[in-house]
Amino acid sequence: MWAELGSLAWVALLLGIQHGFDADHLAAIDGLTRFNGRQRPAIARYVGSLFSLGHGLIVISVALVVSTVASQWTVPSWIEATGAWISISALTLLAVLNLRNLLRTPAHEMVQVAGLRSGLLSKVLRTQQAWAVFLVGALFALSFDTLSQATLFAITATRFGGWEPAVLLAAMFMLGMLITDGLNGLWIARLIQRADATARLASRVMTIAVSGVSLLTAAVGASVLSSDAFAEWVEPRGWLLSVGILAVIAISFLLGHWLAGRTPLAMATSSASASAT
């Protein structure tokens, strides 16, 4: 039993890392970091971590509440399917919006990551207080996909008895978000201090990665819901999807970092060539 719980905790960690790469997370952290980048750089570096801690607190709270009442309430079967299709539709829409932004953004400007909630809640992304950033992360957790994820942790953990396993899975999920969101906040804070050409190049790498991950996750989810054969095939291999998404995330960060390192050199070489002629 404990070995199975450990495996579930590992899956929850991977899901948290994947969730931290959600377009709304990236857009919110991007906006908060840029707003604080010049006047409060100390806060800017930790925006991603504060955001994910607030987000994770809601996930843990919901998992705790649901796990305590799960024995008295049965979750309707239609909720899981409805939530899955809502998430698939949202992921597809986010991918389309970000690809559109990429194609429409002029070469001399940065590409802004598009999110659904971040657009509606743009005013709350203008804060310079650490506690307020924490609360913004909690506010962004009040969505169907996040709450359904927390509920799933609670229901899954009930067979191990008590509320502790549910809190463990939710905490591992939060740890995964903290890894991705924390790195993203540090990455954006660093870009703000670098040349504009570097930021423009890195923003395009990240936008392509966000769109690719969103489309991949949506395609797999739709296939699982539409085909029982595919669902049976992918069930024992679900961890491969998580690892694949983690690979895309890691490659995008590394590629962006590598390109950022080469950009100043390329600009200097170009300038030298122009001066020589």
C-alpha cells in the first residue's frame, strides 16, 4: 500500500510541474515580475514562488475538506468527464491564442504569453507586496480545473484512509508547481535585466513551448476520452506523457538560455561587421 502511495505522490509531483507550465500561470507570473522588475527587483525574483505557494494552499485546503467528507458524499460520474472536456477545450484555446500572438507580434517586440484568467484579472497583476502576490496565486486556483484536480487527489487518497494521504498528494502537487513557477519567475526577472533582443528571442521560445505542451496534453486527453482502446493503452504508460511534457519544458528553458547567451555575441559580431564596412 505504501509503495502505491509513493507512486501516486511521484505522479502528483509530475502533474504539479506540468500544471505550473499552464499558460495562465506563465502569463500571471510574467505580468507580476515585469511590474516589479524595475522598482522592486527583490520581490520580482520570488514572484513565481509566492504565486505557486498561494495556489498550492488552495489545492491543499480543498483536498483536506473533500477527503473529510468523501465518506458521506459520492462524486457524480459526469463531473470527471465534464471537467476533462473543459480542460481540453481551454488548453486548445490557449494554444491557438499563443500561436496567434506569436504570428502577430512584430519582430522588434516581445511575445506576451496569453492566458484566460490572466486577461480577465489583469488589474490584480499590478501589486508590489509579497503577501498580495501570494493572494493572487490563491485567486488563480479558484478555477474548475484546479479544484477538480484537488478533488481527484482527495478521492484517490481516501482508499488509504484518513486525510493525511490527500494532503500529501496535494503537497507534492504544490511542490511541482513551485519548481516550475519559481524557475519561471527567476527566468523572467533575469531577462528584464538583459538586452531587448535577448528577451524577444526567449519569449518566442517560451510561447512555442507553451503552445506545444497545451496541444499535446489536449490531444492525449481527447483521445483517452474518445477511445477505450487508447485509454487502456495509455493507462500504464501515463508517466511517459508526464516525462515527455517535462522534457519539453526543460528543453525550452535550456534552449532559451542558450539563445540568450548567444544573442549579445551575435549582436556584437553584427555591429563589428557593419563598422568594418
